[in-house]
Amino acid sequence: MDMEGLQEKLVPAFEWFHRHPELGYAEFETTARIREILAGLGVEILDTGLETGLVARIGNAGIRSGKPVVALRGDIDGLPITEDSGLPYASETPGRMHACGHDFHTTAILGAAILLAEKKATLPGTVKLIFQPAEETAGGAAKVLATGALDDVREIYGLHVSPDLPPGQIGVSPGATFAAVGGFKITIRGKGGHAGYPHLTRDPIIALGQIIATAQSIVSRNANPFDPSVVSITHVEGGNTWNVIPPEAFIEGTIRSLGTEKYKCIAERLGEIVKGVELTSGTRIDYTWNMSSPAIDNDPALAVFVADTAQELGLAAGPSIPCMGGEDFSLYQQRIKGVFWNIGIGGAEGIHHPRFIAGPAPLSSAASLLARLAEKALVRLSST
């Protein structure tokens, strides 16, 4: 199928997905539509037990056939945002929007399915297509992995739209391109009392202020300035009136780092700061942190493979732009060698904005690159 014909098939599907955004683990209508399209292509849908999202298969039967298996991943969930894009195919559900391009990703994977289904008899292996639920809540990838449907996959490829790149340009780099992401919670328990008699209290507000101020020194004084990281305090509570020192205060925030080990170092350093403030303030402080998704870790050789393949298709390719957002594609990469690459869409607003627009013009380019990557990877793996 030529690019023009492919684009004509993909745009109506993309607009349908954009009009019908659903939140993580509630993508029932989205999943049904994907199933309908795949069934029309004669593509096998695997019985994984997933309530939303699915894994499909094109080609031979993987390990049992002795032939290689590669995977293409797209995500399908939307965000709890009210759309203000002005598009004629804007979200029909108030408070929900595809503001991160998952409608584009889903449609691109379906486009790859169209191209690969035409060649399924001659593929030297199997391509598994992942339509993943709940990327925005950072739990969907783990749920897909837990099904065992990817246990035979040797390489995995995923994409994400980028408003920072010109439409159709491919961005791909080795190593970390999306950050390790997670959060922390700090509860400070002191002794409340009259604000005029602070010596009779153990003031959690003073401890709170010390933690907030000192936490900012982690990035400015403990982290390499050429290695991006972020510590942001986003939620503070303590007290409810002007003349009472409260017994308790609370802090919440996020840590982000282009490196999983560096994330852990920052989280541990924050814990040391909390412990020091606890000792000097006479309060008791509970500190917990989590990493919702590790950093993307693109295989260097496969990053070159993506760039070279894009150029073979006539697409411009350059480095990806590092992002402090998180992506649970990294969970696949902990088990499977893979690459997560960007495709430019242009646009005035960034992702997660009410006026974000993922222009559909590069859909056929994204689908063609996905399909070509899968086909070439199977050829390479079948010869080793």
C-alpha cells in the first residue's frame, strides 16, 4: 500500500480515537474499536486476560516455530483534561482528552498492522502488536508483562509524538531519553501549642521549611549540572489558623532524573536531609518514596538501527530531545532490548495541555517506520 492510501485509511481512525478518549483501565470502547479493525485485517488477537488493551500477533508462532519475535508498542489511554483545541473532531467527553498523543500512537500501530498483514506469509518470524492500557498511571506496562504474552519477544520498539520536532522528523538517541519518575511523601509530627509560646512546642512548620529549602540543594549541589534532574515540592499542608502551632505538617513532591541509579541517589539524599532535620527539630518524620517508572534506556545499536531505517524511508532523523516526563515503556526495556523513539508533530502547545494537537500528517510515516523496523529486525534476528 502506498503512503497516500495508507494515510487515507488512518486519518478517520485517528479522529475516532481522538473523539473518544478513555482513562486508564477504562478503555473499553477504545479496545473494542481496535479489535474491530484488527479483525477486519485478519490479525490474530491473543487471549491474555487483559480487561482493556490487547496484544495481537502477525506471522509465525514464535518460540514453537524457532523463529524470532519482535514487538511494537502503542498506548491507548487518555487524560482527565477538558479539551480546548478547537478541532472539528475534538473530544466528545467533557473532562477527558487525548492530550499526550496516545490516539496517534494507537493509530500508527494499526497502520503498521495494515502493512505487516499484507506480508504475513513471508515474514521470517512474528510481530506482536501491543495496545497498552494505563500508561498515564504507569501501571499498564507491568500488567501487560504479567500476562506472559511477551516472554518470547527479543526486541521491542515504541514511539511518542513530539511537538518540539518538525512534523515527520524522527528523534532517536541511545540511553535515557525519558526520565525516571516517582514521588515522595513526608509527614512531620511535632507538638502543637500556642504560637506565643513556641518554646513549649516542637514546631513542624519550622521543620517543613528546612526540608523545603535544603531539598533544593540536592540538584544544585549534589547532582552533576550536565546530568538533568529535578526535585519539586508540589503539595504542602500545615496548620489552619494564625495563632496556633500545629502538631503535624505534610510535604509531597516528585523526583525526576535521566538515569535510574541517579534517581535512587537523589531519593536517598533527600532521606538523609529529612533525618537531619528530624534530629535538630525534635520532631518525628516519616519519609517514603517510590519510583513509578525507571528511565528509558535505549539500546545504542538499535538506536542507530532506527535512525538508519528512518533515513532509508526518506525521513529526516536526528537526536531525540531529552524529556523529564516518565514513560513505562522502560519496564519493557528492563526485560527486552528495545528503543523508544519520537516523531515530530509540530504544534504550539506541549503534551498534557488543553490545546495540545497531535497533527495526523505524519501518521503514515510513523506506521511505515514501525512496520519496516519490525520486518528488518526479524530478518536480522533470523540470520543469527
